[in-house]
Amino acid sequence: MRSAEILFREDENMISKEITITNSTGLHARPAAVFVSTASKFQSDLFIKKDQKKVNAKSILAVLALGITKDTEITLTAEGPDEEDAIAAILALVEANFNE
């Protein structure tokens, strides 16, 4: 689990982390599928917020609909029993550029 200092509490029940997507294709096709697959491994509810739109991070169609491109900043929010582990796993995936 990652250190709590990388996270901020959006409210008393959920944690959030601002992330910049840096891989060349953004969250399209394969990276989005890997992102959703990773998010789906956790019990916590996970959401991605881009601009004013917030979607379920476990839905491939919702993630693709955000049109997240390279250098886009998103906010990842998690709420549930494994929220810190979920945020840490997705952050590691993004930092590894989706293993591309």
C-alpha cells in the first residue's frame, strides 16, 4: 500500500488522487482496458473525474467516453474497504505507462 500522503480525502468516506496520464495514447483501447481490469479487482467503488464529468472507473465505455488523452489530468476517487490499495495499484499502472 502506498503512503497516505499521496492521497487526499474528498470527504470523510473517500480518498482521491490527482493523476496525469502520460502515455502516448492516453486512455484509449488497450490502456483503458488494462485500467478498467485493474479497477475491477477491488471491492471499493472507483470513479474518474475529468473536468466536470465523473464516471465509474470499472466501466470501459464510461472511461472511453471521457476521451482522456496524453497529459490529461484526472482525479481518481475510491470509497470502500480497499480504497488505498485500489488507488495505489492504479497509480502504479499509470506511472508504468500501462506496461507499454
